[in-house]
Amino acid sequence: MWQITPDGLPCLKKQLKKHGHWVNSLALSTDYVLRTGAFDHTGKQYSSSPDEVRKAALKRYDQAKGKYGERLVSGSDDFTMILWDQSVSDQPKKRLSGHQQLVNHVCFSPNGQWIASASFDKSVKIWDGITREFITTFRDHFGPVYQISRMLLSGSKDSTLKIWDIGLRELKKDLPGHADESHENISSTIVGN
């Protein structure tokens, strides 16, 4: 983990080491508070004061952290994910296992309730972001799943996009017919109801 010094230079703060191989993806539970724009439905405009902008950002950040704090999840070539509370310890809170091949992508829902993982084993797994328990597996791709997204949208090497209903734990809509693999162009967001 890196921290930016007051001079604007990166400084190594901490190393989190527990995966047996490369880390392919990282997700921060508070990542979504760092973003604002047309999709936040607020239309807020801040004065030109940097202090006002900073205070508003800190307020959003504190709300997003809530009582569960900021969490980090990493996905690896060792077929596992690790959930970290990096502010407390460099030791993992829990290793999340179950994929049969490397984990390509991980993300939190904006409220931190869900963690989703995409894998070369052609599946998407859902985990409870608070209790850290496994919820369900979505399987309907015929190729490696590269990325997961809003309303749980997954894109695969099989040239399909699939929309999943997390609540019902089933495929909601299949979007076939893409000319090539579907991976780089999906926004990494999931929304749980």
C-alpha cells in the first residue's frame, strides 16, 4: 500500500502478503465515495473553496465506512480472494475460496454489502461483504469470466454478457452476439437490493 506524501511523492506504507501467486484485482469498500458526477443524482455544486470540497468528501467517506470500516479485497492466480482490514493489521481477515481457476476481478457493491468475484472457471461468486460468508455461484458462461458490473453484469470470453439477479440468484437476461470477448469495457460496479 502506498501513501502520497505532502510533497506529492509516493511512499510505501505497508505490504499485504498472503497470496500464493500474483494478485490480479483489488477492490476497496469505500471506492465509490471517491467518485462523483452525473450518475450520483444529486447535482451538487461546491464552491471553489478547496476546504468545502474536502469537508464534503470526508463526510461521504465517513458515511461509506459506517460501522464496518474500510475493507480491501484482493483476487489472485492462486484461485482465492483475501479480505483485509488494512487499517488494523497486515494480516488477512479471511481467505475466500471456492473458485477452481484464477480470480480475474473482484468488486464491492457501492454500499459494501456484497463482494463479487469473476474467474477463469467460468463463474461469478457472490460473498456477503459484512459477514464474509459465501452466498451463491452464477454459472452460465462457456468461457472465462473477465469482469463483473452493475446489477451484476458479467462479461466472458464466450462473447456474451449476462445480467444476474442477486436476490433471486438466477440469470435475468442473456446478451449474446458480441463480436469479440467481453471484458475491458464493463464498468466495475454491482448493486444489491
